[in-house]
Amino acid sequence: MDSRKVVVIGSGPGGSGVAALLAHAGYSVTLLEKNGFLGGKCSSLEEAGYVVDTGIHMFGRGPAGPFGLIASILGERLDWCLNNPMIDLHLSNLGVIHLTHTLFNPLGFPTMAKALFKGWIKPKTSESKRTARRNNAERERKVLGHLNHQKNVAYLSEYEDMSVKDFYTSITENEHFLRFIHSLAMITMVIPWDRASVADFLYIRASNLHANHFGYPKGGAGAIPATFLRGLKRYGGTIRTETEVASIEVRNGRVTGVTTAEGEFIPADIVISNAGIHRTLDLAGRANFPGEYIQRADGLNLSDAFIATKYFLDRRITSMEAPCMFYVPDMDSSHMFDYLTNGGVPKDPYLFITVPGIADAHLMPLGKDLFMVGIPAPNDLAKVDQCNKLLDLAEDVAENKLFPEIRGAVIKKQRSIVTQTSLLTGRATGECIGLAQEVGQTGTKKPRCETPVHGLYLVGSDAGGRGIGTECAAESALHLYRILTYHMNS
């Protein structure tokens, strides 16, 4: 058993995952969390009998993705709720279709027939002809081959410098479909499609299709890091909450440990930061990094934010079949999210709505429900007023257009905006994910887990992983675990 000491900063899916995996591999691991609870942006807290996620979550690959793999390695049980339909897709002014895990599900046939009849999607022959006319047939065949025929989903690095917008507008002019694609890019990557890398987008789509396990963990989002941390404890690791790291100590280009906000020095041979690349540079001292590394890091952009209103209801929701809904606005596909940079509010918002109690009724008091309405927002803490105006709009659409049944059933409403996210993470911004999965900083251009400081590593969505938000962080944990155990065994 290796006796090297590891300190992990942060208990989100990346930090908790790599901490548990390294403890399983024989490292002496101490995990430090600044908050009084564990899980970071993937935590759940109990309030008046309701289990409430700190974020607004559903999970693309469920047990068939990195969460399931980490739990399996650790020998821990992580149960999932896999509903059909899995998503209610509401195209503004056109109604709802129900999306299932597979078209072969009986619910899938009427869904596709309805979509074709209404013209929401167009037959493959029409799309193929248009694509051929634009000399994109070969590219489409290659991409769809990866989507539909690969046993293990490949990452198409040759597309990392192309945006989602450029790719899909070269294939189709169907506005309903393009609005859906732009919305899908926003919910999975939390940036507009003209920034989003189509390589990451296609990887997310393909891996979700192959996993066929879109779902929600029993016990809430916080069950994911909680499962990993059970493994950490079982393999002898130490967990310390309310322990904020003030600095990462570096001597002669090598980490020596961390110093807490209380002035305690904790020695370590390896320090792994789940605090994001920018915050990690500040903690370790920018003078300890090469100038080109600092310059590159400072030029990396963050994702946008996702804010939400959480309704505590005194009755169950009856007009929603799936545990989540995508409400796609009736707007020009290219201008749906202009407000993120231009300010103001859109005429019709994109909304991500979740009712976790549909997935797991045990999360709510008997006969009650939690109804969460999320909307993209800028990550700038100075834009609190805009955040509140966006939530005013989101609440109006939810209460008066989509779900009038919640009027009169509300015990209380709770808003979660960028300032709460910043307090949760300790970062100076309220971004949803971390580094944006945008053109110029994904795939081969994404930061590595290794840093120029010997013994200092990054984990989480900022380095080493791919996929949707929390799953990207968990993939990062697996990637770093393989790097360090390879070095340990070689």
C-alpha cells in the first residue's frame, strides 16, 4: 500500500470521486471542504422534510456513466430512478412531446409520429438531400456513424474548433429543430451555440444515447458525492468540513501541503484542487507558475450561470409526466440567448423545469412536491438585478402558461441566483459548470489535470474530463486516478 499523503480541496463529484478512488488505491487521503456540508454544486439539503438539491439537476448517463463506474470500483451502491418518459419536450406554442430512452419504447412511436406530423422534425430523406447539396454528406455520415454504431463513444477532436451553430445550420434550415439544438447545447454546456464546441456536443449526445440511462439518483443529487465519500471513509480517508484552504504551499517547484484559513499547515506529497484553475493559481501563488501557463489560464472563459426558483408545494404535480421538461422558446434560433451578453430579458425564455419527486417520491413529504424552474443567466455577480428579472419572467411563464395548477399550492418560493453559487464555491463568479466547453478550449486545448507545479493537480470540470457538467467532473476524477495509479505502479 502506498503511503503518500494526498490532500483534496473540495468535495464536488470530481473531488469526492478522486479522493475515494485514491484511498481505494492505497493513498493516505484527506479531503477538505469549506462548507458545512458535502457535495459542492451537486449536494442536497433537507428543508422541512423536502430534499432540495443546491442546483437543478438531471443526469444524462445515470448508472451507465462515470458515476456508476466510480461506485463500482469502490464497491459502493448508488441506486437510480430511470423514468419513461424521461423528458417532456415543450416547443412553445406547439405543445408537448414525450421523449423516452429509446424509440422502441411504446411511448416513443406516437411521439415521433406527432413530431413528424407537426413538422417539428423533417424526414431523413429531405435532410439528406439538403446536406448533399451543401457538400456535407460525408461529414454527416461520419458523425452519425459515431453516434449510432460505435461500441465506445469516440471524441471527434477534428470538430473541436467548429461551433454547434455552424455545424447544424449547415445541415438544416428547420427552425423548430435548430431551436431544439440550441436549447440542448445550453442545457448540456450552459453556453450559447455559437460558442459551444460541436465535438463536445456530439460526444455528449452520443454518450447519452449509448448509455440509455438518463435518470436521477435515489436520495437526490447529493447521493452521488455521498456514495463516493462512503467509499473514502471505508478505505481509511479523512473528511473535514468547514475547513477552508487559504493557500497551497509550494517550495522549489513542488507542493508541500496546504494551509487552512485557521492557520493550520497540513503536509502533503500531492495536492488535488477541485477549486477551478483560476482559484487554484491564486491559492498556489502565481509566481510559482510559468508565465505562458498563467497567460493561457487567464484567457480561458467560464460557462454561463443557471439560476432557479424552487417552489415548495402542498400538493403533488399532476400535469407533468416526466421528471423534467425542456421549454423551448418561440424565438429565432440564433437569438434565443442574446440577453446573456446584451442584458435585459428575452421575449420568451428557455426553461429547464424539474420535479424530482416524480423520479423519487421519497424526497418529498407525503402528498407534497418540489417544483424547480431554471433559466440561463450571466455569471457576473454584478448582474443580480438582471437575474431577478429573468426569474420574474420564468415564474410568470411557469405559473400562468405551463402549470397554472401550482397557483394556490405554494407554501413558499426560494430563489437561487449567482451570488449563492459564488458563496457555495468560493469563486468570484456564479458560473454553472466551470470552464466553458467552447471552441478553442476543449479537447486537445483543454487544461490537463497535471500542472507545472510538481505534485499539484486539477480535478473537476476544468480539466481532463468530457461530458455534461457533473459527469465531466467525474470523468476527470477517473482520468486523474488512472494517471496517479499508473505512476504509482510503474
